[in-house]
Amino acid sequence: MRAQESIQFSNISVTPARFVLSGGKYQSAVIGTGFGTVAVRQLGPNGLTTVSASGNHAANGLLVFDATPGTYELLITTTTAVYASITRIPGE
């Protein structure tokens, strides 16, 4: 079994720095102020553009998604004071 993997963000309102996920099944949990959305996006093959990895979810919500190993970012739209976590679901 692999070690636990979790990334935390506290009180952000713009897209934070990119981060690396080792791949597997993940849960994204987000709490924010306003009616915006948050999306997990993966860095594309050109090394510049990100593409949707999980779809959007409401600023207050949970989303479970599969991810391949790679570089990712959170895309925050019209919400502030965002607290978010992305955690790999154990089972491998």
C-alpha cells in the first residue's frame, strides 16, 4: 500500500501554484465564500496549458476523480476565502 497523499490550501482566492499528484483515485473537498466553482486541472502535453481533470464543482462540495501521475492546479472562479484539500483515496 502506498503512503497517504494530501495537499491542503488555506484561505486562497486565486489559482495557487501547481502541484504534483502521483496518480490514483482522489477526493477534492472545497469550502469557499460566494457562488463560484473550483476545478482540478492537469498540465497538458505542451507544458503550458491546463485541461480539465475533474470537472467543476461548487465552492462548497466534494468531488471524487481519477488522476494520472502529473502536474495539476486548482482553477478558482468567482469565489474567495477558499479552503481546499485534495487527498488520495487509499486502496492500492
